[in-house]
Amino acid sequence: MPDYLAGKQAKDFTHMINDEYKKILSDNSLRITNPRLEIIKILRENHKPLTIAEIHKKIKNRKTDLATVYRTLNSFIKAKFVNEINFNDEYKRYELIIDRHHHHHIVCNVCKKIENIDRCITNEIEKDLKKKGYEDISHSLEFFGTCSECKELIK
């Protein structure tokens, strides 16, 4: 009996999460499709920006092609619940922003590890820009360096 309850609780939790993803789509006037639900789930479960190839690789339904992933991410960006991040390499990365506080990233120049930086230093600048009459202000600020593990390997 306890196994049944654990399975039922897990199933109930999955339905609750799926309902949350459906609400995100409907709140943004987007059609609810399985690829869209799965992409939101992938972005939510990963706490670092992912490339389109990384997202596509994690999709369970092999029938979902790269073009669908591109179109889906573009619609998510327009709806402003996914952010496109450019680390000035050949890949754009994508990150869910609706359930996370504003943050930036540091990327290791050697191993390409990405870590979040939870502090933002641009708030004062944005206040100054608002005083100048600007609205709907956004910014992108990323840092690059060599992580401690790579630093040790280089020595």
C-alpha cells in the first residue's frame, strides 16, 4: 500500500507541475502543445542557460525537430518568460526567467563551465536611465574568467 501512495503522490505532483506549465502558456496566449510543455520543463529543471542542441537532446519525444525548438524558444522570448543569452561564442543559450530572480553569469574561458552570479550591479544605472525617460529597460552583463579547477590544471 505505501508504494501505491508514493506512486499516486508522484503522479499528482507531475499533474500539478504540468498544470503550472499549461498556465504559463495560456497566460501568454500560447497554444498548449507537448513540445512547448516539455521545453518549459527542461528549462525549469536546468539552472544554467542551455543551447538549442542541449535542449533538443533532452527532449524525450524524438519526433520534435530542431525547427520546432527554434520556433518555440522564439515564441517564449517574445512572451518574455525565456531569456536569450549570448556568451560571444557560436551558440545562443536560453534560460527560463519567470521563476528566478534576476542574475548574471560567469563563464570559464577554459572548460566553459557556467555559474550564476546572484548580484546585479546595474540597478543604479537603470534608475538613472529611467530618470532620462527610458522605459522597458533591459540589459545583458556576462563575465568571463578561468575557474579555480582550470587554474590548477594550467599551473
